[in-house]
Amino acid sequence: MAQKLNTAPPKGSRDFLPGDVRRREHVLSVVRRVYSRYGFEPLETPTMERLETLLGKYGDEGDQLIFRVLHRGETLRSVLAAGKTIEERDLADSGLRYDLTVPLARVYAEHQAELPRFFKRYQIQPVWRADRPAKGRFREFYQCDVDIIGSDSLVCEVEVTSALSEVLDELGFKDAVIRLNHRDLLSGLIEASGIPKELEITAITALDKLDKIGAEGVQKELEGRGVTTAAAQALLQKAALAATATSNDSLLAALAEAVKGSTAGEKGVAELRQLLAYAASAPCRSHLKVDASLARGLSYYTGPIFEIQVPDLAGSLGGGGRYDNLIGMFLGRRVPAVGFSLGLERILVVMEERKMFPPLDAGAEVMVLRVEEATTPETLKVASALRAAGISTELYPNVDKLGRQFQYAAERGAKLAVFIGARERDAGTVAVKVLATQQQSEQKQPELARAVLGLLGRG
């Protein structure tokens, strides 16, 4: 007897059954509708990118999470047979995309002459990370990005956070907060804490783990990387100022005092004040909350940074920020840009747990039954006529007992069952049964579609 194969998908990935897909499509329809309303245009990029495109953009920890794609065939065999020390570049020159931002930067560098001066794009595609799977965290997951390329104006930050705010509102996340910070403000806090400039990225990377490992864990990691205990504690104290602030304005006042004398820190505070002033006239105004502990570990951020948080999720529903130097790594010149990435999988997890989904149609509205083999041609014509009228219709494939077919139609969520036997064929009619009430009627074949639409409440 053959051994049973393991039919589970690879660790960190999932199968999506029809109900799952309907819920995903519900969320994505809202996302697409809102993004398009803001003037963002759709973009898609390849699943694989050159490793040289991906590496060096996410920081050391991010680089470790990129799935490499091995050389194939003779190329791989020749490397393995060479008998020399094998390096990574010998085995792979491409990888699965880690996010949608770096591919966007590459696309802009490649096609800038074909794109508008201010390129507003949205992109909804899967990404892959060799991460440890956990609740709401997968190795394969979808991101829903919006980005604006070509402008330094903080109005762009307001536009992308407002688009996300409207998505959250339409989905029902009334308690969602968009945490807001600034990389220059972080630099000022790190400087004011007595942490050397060469350890700034180390400090940001550690602070980014605050919600996962807590203050003690962050302090331990900072000390392990060469930061003194006093400096680590000073940074954590400054990052915790949000807990005692009563408003964004009062927190910014406290942060301005904390970074006084730091050029970067004072610039960060000033830009956050300006951003919030613009936001007062936009949909994002009720969601934005300044939080000095927000770090966003990716190394390409250069200005304001954001992250969506809801009370019952340890991680975030998405995040982003300004990245004015990333595209320049491909073009050799500075190109300002800002973007926000929404994590579809986590949104679905929270919406499922909170029972936030509206009723979603499952399967076809009408089930066409097969009473006998002799009326198969008429049965097929009935199904085709209903579909031509825009009615979702499923055809029961086998000739079977009517009771069994009615039961199947109910299980599939059909509202009506339709069938034609020899008696109906000879009379030029079709039998129609409303499954909820068990009421059955005879309809003339030419009038069937109109009658069915009326029974479905669409007449």
C-alpha cells in the first residue's frame, strides 16, 4: 500500500477555500475602491527579483528573511561539482520579493520616462519572508500598498494615511489607530540618550521589537550590541512619553524638549507638527496618534513613519513611511517618495475573530437539477438561459433522486431549485422551487428568467 502523502501546504502558507476567498475579495474590493478614489493607479511586478535588487534595502535582519531561488539544471550542477568553497552568489542570483516597495523603486527607475511626474500607484500582490510563522504572521502573505513618488510635500503623507483611514472606516475598524513618528525625531532621541551615531540603526532595530519583547528585552538587546545601560534606559524613557501625553500637541511639546539642541530631532518635531496641521482637514485626522516608540525597522525610511494598531492584535495591520533615498539607489539621484502597506492577512484574522464580515453570497443563486437523462438537452438550455440573464446558476451534474438534489442545493446556499422532466418538457414549462418556503410553481420556458429574477427580488 502506497504511503499517504503529506497534503498540508508548506509551513507558513495556506490554502484558501471558497469562503476564505469571498472574505478576501470583500476586503480587497473596499481597498481597490478607496485607492482608486484617491487617484492611485494599479501596478504589478514579477514574483522574483534579482538578488542585487533586494539585498541591502531592508537591513541585515531583513536580508536574512529573503527567500533565495537556487540556480537550476546545469548551472547548479556545475557549481556543486566545481570542488571549491561555495558562496551564496554561486547558488542563487534571484529571490522572491520581500515587499512591494523595493520592486516599485526598481520599476520607477526602469520606466520613469513613461510615468507621470507624480506617480501614485497601488499594488496588491503576495510577498514572501522566511520568518517564523505565528498568529497573523505567515511566510506568504498579501500586501496592499499605496505610494506617491516625486514630491517632498507632507500633503503626500496626509493622502496615503487618509486613504488607509477610509479603508479602515469602510471595513468597520472604528478603533484603529495610525501610530505616527519620524526617523529624524528618533535620531534626535537616540542622540539625546547618549547612544553613539554608529549604533543608531542598531538602536532603531531593537526599539522596533518593543511590542514583541518588551522594554526589558529591548534594553538587553541594546546592551548586547554595545549600548550602555544608562543610555538604553534613557532611550526607553523617552520612547515611553506617549503613555503620559494627553494629546498629540502635548506629546510633541515634551518631545521637542527631549531633543532640544539636536538638529535632526528638532526637524522631526517640526515636520510632525506640520503634518498634523494638514491632517486636521483630512479623513486621517481622527486616526493619527504620535508615538515616540514607533521605530519601523526597515532601513530605507527617511522621514515620517506610520503603523496601524488595533487593541486586540499584538502586531500591526500595516505600516509605512517616507523613503526619499531608496529609488536613488537605482537611479543615482534622490527621488522623494512615501507609501503605506496594508497587511491583508492580519486584517482578515481580526475581522474573522470580531465577526465583522457582512453576509457574503455563497455559491450560485439557482441550482438546476437533473431529473432524467432524456431531458438533459432541455436542462442545459435552461441553465444557459439563466446565466445569460445574469443569474448565477449551478448545474447538478448527475441524474439523482430529487430529494438528494434538493438537499444539496440547500447545502450550497442556493435560493431556488429549477428542474425540467418529461412532463415539464412536453408542457413547455419549468418547475421552480423556493427552497426557503418550499413553494413550487410552473413557469413557461420563455418567461423563466424574468420569473426567477422576480423570485430573487431582482425583477
